[in-house]
Amino acid sequence: MMTFISKKLPNFIALALFALLLFIAIHIFPVPVLTTPVSNAAGISFALLTDSAGSPFFLITAALLCLIPVFLRLPKKTITKVWIQFGILLVLSFVTKTVLKHETAIPRPYTYELQYLHLVDSPTDFYALDSVAKDNVVKQAGAYVSPWRLRSWEGETNYSFPSGHTIFAAICVLFWGGFFIRRGNYLAAGGLIIWATGVGISRLWLGMHFPSDVMGSILSAAVLYFFIPEWDEHAKKKRNNLTS
């Protein structure tokens, strides 16, 4: 058991650094009022960050990360094992996110803004609407809310907890950040953590999540990683030495 956990230690270190940096960033950069004007520079920056971890562009991010062991020219068996581990983690995170959203049914922050703007009586009433009616309500908010925020509101009318974007960023840090730390590539691990922190902040800035949603996503990723199998790359050599 201790060997199993020790193999995962670099990964948990990467995730802990991400959690710490995001926690600090949340307190340094408070979420603005959602009806405040947004500059194009800020809008583009946060849109790119959130899109890099959202559908469908998260597939590009995942594919680029999966090319890393190929560029490092690792053995084919090692590459296959790495891909299997990451694939399992992706599937588990998607299932977990879907189940938790359904079970917790926590309204998104922007639905409270819709209530404040008198476009709905309450967040509960918003979620009682059908998809067409939800879209119409969000479109009406366009008179008060920046298009940079509205584009996310229109595309995501489901529940808030956990943040799917942040849980994806968290498993990328957890898995590939640990991959880099294990190989002494701390600069790459740091860059990945900074990107993931930007993703988390973007979700708050857009009015899509509460701080508890993004921090809860990191905790969910940590729990899921315990279900990922570990292989001893030198097990075959050890067995040969024992039998020789």
C-alpha cells in the first residue's frame, strides 16, 4: 500500500501546489459584479482559458499532453500505460462530474444575477424552465451583461457543482504535472499549474461557478486518482533476476 501511494506522491504534490495557488488567486482577485463592463483583452484571455478546458477544445489539450511521452521517446509499453492511466482518469472525472451535478443540483452564480435583473423570480424557477425558455432568459440578460460572459451562460444552463472545466484542469495537473515532477521538469509542471489556475479563475470571472465548486473539483480529482492503477516498469526485470 505504501509503495502504491509513494508512486503517486509527485502527482499529489503537483495537485497540492495547484490548489494552493488557486486558493491564493481567489482571495487576491475577487470576482467582479457580473454586470460590470469587460475589456476585449480580458474577455479574450478568459475565453481562451475556459475554452482550453471545455468542450470540444479540451480534446486538443488532452491530445497535446498525450504527445509528451512520444516526444520524449519513451518505450512503447510505457506510452501505452500512460495513455491508459490518463484515459481512465478522464472517464472517471466525466462520470463523477455528471453524477455530482445531478445529485447536488446547485444553481450557477449567474442564475442569481438573472434573479437580480428580474428576469426570473429565483434560480429554482430558472432551472424549472425548458431549454428553449432558459436560452431566451439568458439572451434577455444581454442588455446588461458583457457578451464575453454571456457566451458561456448561453452554452451551459446545467448545475454548478463541481466545475467540469476545473476538474479537467485538475486531472491534467495531477497526472501530467506529476509526470513532469517525476522527471525533474519543474518548469513544465509550473506552467501547467499556472494554466490550470487561470482556468479556475476564468470560471469564477464568467459567473459559472462559486469558489467551492472549483476547489471541490480539485478534491474530486485527488480522490479519483486513488482508483488509477500503477505499474512497475521494472517488474519484469525483477522477476528475471529472481528466477536466474
